[in-house]
Amino acid sequence: MKKISLLGATGSVGTQTLAVIREHPDVFSVSAFAFGANIRKALPLIREFKPELIAVKNKAVADRLHIELSGNSKVVYGPEGMIEAAAYGPSDMLVNAVLGSIGLEPTLAAIEAGKTIGLANKETLVTGGHLVMEQAKRRNVPVLPIDSEHSAIFQSLQGQDKSAVTRLILTASGGTFRDRRRDELQDVTVADAVQHPNWSMGAKITVDSSTMMNKGLEVIEAHWLFGVPYDRIETLIHRESIVHSLVEYADHSMIAQLGVPSMLVPIQYAMTYPSRLELKQTKRLNLWEMGTLHFQKVDLKRYPAVALAYAAGKAGGSMPTVLNAANETAVDLFLDGKIRFLDIEPLVGDALDHHQIIASPDLDAIEEADRRTRAFVHSRIK
Ligand code: NDP
Ligand code: MG
């Protein structure tokens, strides 16, 4: 039995992780479970999966949850609570599906405790990729991708000569507004931006897909996961989301992973790696039903967020931390109705322009850059 610590259990990836566990109750169990504040969603899941340890956002949520649970599980809270859940002694693996750079410290704690890491939380690698990968190497802990593009690349690298990789190609749906020009995005609403054509995901990542900052973050994520330089990581618009990403080798062979869009597959692959299990909940891909697949170059003028992410990634040091913190803050402000959709990218660009780069930031320096960037973005909209 593989025991899982699950962060972000009430979210889009979290509930799909639980769906995988539900299909294989003899293979997986949930030992620790973390969420923010959504007790209504969490309660039936806690009753079903019976985690021994539960971590929530703050004391008020913990107190309310205690009353509901009548003392059957241990409840902890705050950032320390999430760290405790991530590194929980009996767990074999951390599935990190929390949202945002708050996932960094729990990931580092779980690596230190020797847990295998299944990582959906891309902000963790964008914010502190060098710390995560160094520590994972030192502790000899695998960091397995859950993000679908990275899972596709990881699958396409199995059994291959990694020194012969010439390009990683990340596919992108193009997001909600892919059929609109930039000048048609002036007045788009939050309700418009959180509709995705191919994937059902949390609000933040759906907005990130609309700006394609999501792909930019994924370029940085791929750099850290696979140790490939930025000039060998490319993006490609593929509107059907069937080819989940590709690897090109020295002989110009390309290996890709395909499937009907579903996060269940990459989640389960990280959890069963290197084995595979049946997954009844997903549909078989019949390529004859698709008929045609489309591919298109990414226009960096149409999607400036991708260019910002490459620039931050190439600059390195604390720049990706700033990119991520500025983007998280700007997207929050957009979702709260405080700024317009087209304000997101200039706010991120502004934060990068004003940041004094730190070459090899440690955890304290990263957290400081993250905090300052959030304050900076807020100061720009007053
Ligand atoms: P959601 O917004 O759906 O879920 C976020 C989860 O994090 C919820 O369980 C939420 O709890 C929890 N959370 C938020 N804030 C806190 C906090 N302060 N303390 C503890 N828990 C907190 O996000 P997604 O599932 O869409 O995304 C999760 C991660 O996975 C992101 O990094 C995203 O980029 C990545 N990802 C997502 C994909 C998808 O298909 N959704 C695909 C690939 C990657 P609560 O519900 O109580 O607020
Ligand atoms: Mg992805």
C-alpha cells in the first residue's frame, strides 16, 4: 500500500488525485490531507479517505473542523501545518497540488524527509527550482511531474539517451481567448477568462492559460525538471490538446505522448511510476475520431507573458521568483475584479523591471523577494 500525503485535496488536481486513489483502494491510501478553508468540500472527502493528519489554512478553520470531526483525525494549521502534512512520517509520497508558491517549503520538507514527490504545483519549481532540484539530488528523491506536458516529456524520455535530447516541445491549447486578437481583450470579464476550451481546472491556472503565462511557467518548470537549457525548450500551440508534448533527439526523431485531455493520466502515472495501472475513468483516444490535429507557432506579441517568462528564466537567480509572485498577485487582483485582464502582463513586466536580481537566492532570499514583489504589485494599482 502506497501512503499519500495530499496537499490541495479540495482543488481540481487534488480531487482528481482522490479519484485515482478511489479507483485503486488496494494500492493507495491517504495518510495526510491538506486544504485551505473549504470545509464543505473537504468533509465528505475526509470521511471517505480517513486521513490521520489534516492541515488547514488557519486556526479558525481548524477549530471549525474539529467540531465537525469530533476528534477522529489530528488537525494542524498554517504554513507549519502544511509542512507537517507534507513530511508526515508514515507517508511514502507527497502529491503536491496546492496552489502557488506556498507549496515550496512543504516540498522541501518532504524531500528532506525522503518522500517521493509528485508535483502538480508548478509555482514551487518556478519560485525555487534550484533549491528543490539540488535537495532532491542530495537526498536521492525522485521529483515526478504531474503537469500534463511534463508528464508527457517524462514519458517520452523513458529508456532514451538523455544526452541526445535536442529539444523539448511543450504544447499549449492557446487558452480561452486563442481565437481573439489582443485588441479584442480590452473588456473581457472574469467569467469569460475562467472558461477553458479543453481542460476543467482551477480559476488561477485557467487565467494563466488565457495569458499563456501558464506555458511560460511550464518552460521554467521543464528547465528544472529535465535540466535542459532555455534555448532548447520551445512552445507550440496545438488546439486539440491531444499531443501532450514532445521530445526531439539528435537524429531528429520526435517522441510524444498522446491521449484524450485528462489530468487523471499524469496524476496516476506519477503515483504508479515506473509501473502503469488500468484507469477505467478515462476515455480511449481514437485518432480516427479526431481526424485532424492542428499546430501553430506561438506569437510572442500576441502572448507577451511567454516572452516575460523566457526572459526571467534566462536571467535566473531571483527573477523567476519575481515573475511568479507578480503573476500570482496580478491574477488574484483580476479574479477579485480590481484590475482588467490586459493589466496582468504589464504588472508582471513592471515587477521584473524593478527587481534587483539576486544570483543564487537561498530560501530566505526567495521568500523575501516573493513578499516584496507582492507588495510592489499592490502598490502599483493604488
Ligand atoms: P485549485 O484552485 O482548484 O485548488 C487549490 C487547492 O489549494 C485547494 O485545495 C485549496 O484549498 C488549496 N489551498 C489554497 N490556498 C491554500 C492555503 N493557503 N493553505 C492550504 N491550502 C490552500 O487549483 P488547481 O488544482 O487547479 O491547481 C493546483 C496546482 O496544480 C497549481 O499549481 C496548478 O498550476 C497546478 N496544475 C493544475 C492543473 C489542473 O488541471 N487544475 C494542471 C496542471 C497543473 P481550498 O479549496 O480550501 O481553498
Ligand atoms: Mg500543464
